[in-house]
Amino acid sequence: MSEINDQMDSPANKDLPTPWQVLVDGVEHDAHSVVDEVMTDSVLGNSLLAMVSKYLEQRDNLNGLRKEFANADSYCGNLRHEAKELMASLGYEFQWDQDDIGAVDAQLVISIKEAADKAAAINKLRDEASKIEQLMLAQLIDEMSLCASIVVLRNREQYTCDGEAFCIAFVATALLREKTIEDLPVSKTLANLLDWLQYSIGVKTRAIELDIYAHNRIAESIGRGVGINSSSELRTALIDAMKNCSKR
């Protein structure tokens, strides 16, 4: 760690990119190659795309239910507003209930109940679909991280250390996610990685040491896949990766 900080403090290096930025730039480039290999692999690519297709179908179903519920809820609101205006026209601004509405317009009460029941039924389906979608998303991201890790391990001799291999697999997972389901930009993952690298050498600090494994399940899975078994080991591996990239 002191080696990296000494390099940063050197007047000759003041205008050069930081070690963590150099590492992330190189990692992002290599991660694209990993993604290409995953997608063109007859086993990994086909398996992943099959899961992507099922997930997107479920997400579309969920979005459809969300729209249905929004429409149903809006219709309920319109009926309640109609009832309020009806009672106001009869001189009842606040002190009235469903029985009062029924005495004036029985069909309106029936319509309100039917609309509320329909909205409740759709909302139940929406909640169930949302739980399934979240489960399928977690499984899909696990599959992406597994595929990325397999390809990285295939090409392990190309990387300088376990820390670099971890970074490449981690970013490749994010690229696969962005490429296939487009729900999270890879820039967020790159920003997280930059933070982790800076925390690892103390450029950024917190009252409590950042525990990457406790905060990111995918990072833990990828780390263990490349032989890094704890947050402390990952911190050391990230420092090694920055040292190595700074020597290139």
C-alpha cells in the first residue's frame, strides 16, 4: 500500500492517472472480451440467453400487471370522486358514508365495491409476480457471474493476479447485465469498484472498514471463484492488482 501511495506522491506522477483508474480502465477493456466469449460459447451463451428470455417474459408480465393496477386504482379514484361530488350536491360535504351513497345511488356503491375488489385482486397478482421477478433476477445475475468467472478462469494466465481476475469477472458480470436486460448501467459497477480500490489503500475512509463481501453477494461469489475467500484477502488482492498495473 505504501508503494502505491509513494508513487502517487511523487512529483513526476502528479499529472498521471491514478493506479485505481488505470486498473479500472484496463479491466473494463478486458471484461468486454470476457462478455464476447460468454455470449459466443455454445454452452454458456445458450444457457444464459435461455434464462434471460424467461426473465424478460416475467418482467414484461409484471409491468403489464403494474399498468393494470394503475388503471384499476385510477378508476377507483374516479368513482370515489364521483361519490364525493354526488354527496356534496346534496349538501353533505363530509358527514356521509357508503350507506348514505347507497340510499341515493345504489348502482354507484356496487360499482365502487366491484372496482375495489378488482384492484385488490390485481394488486395481489402484482405482488406475487414481483416476488417471482426478483427471484428470477437474482438467479440470472448468479448465472452471469458464474459464466464470467468460468471464462476468466479459462484465461487466468493472462492476468497478473487474483485481484485483477476478480475485477475483470466483476465488471464482465455487470456488462452482461447491461447487455441483456438493460436494467442497470455498468457505470454504477465501475464507480463501486473505484470506491473499493480507494478504500483498500486508505484514500477513502470510513468509520467502519468497508466489508465488500457483506455488502455485495455477487462480489463474494466471484471472489471465492477465483480463490479469494474473505474481505481482507480481497483487499490485499486489489492492492496487488493496482501495484501490478502501475508497473506496466
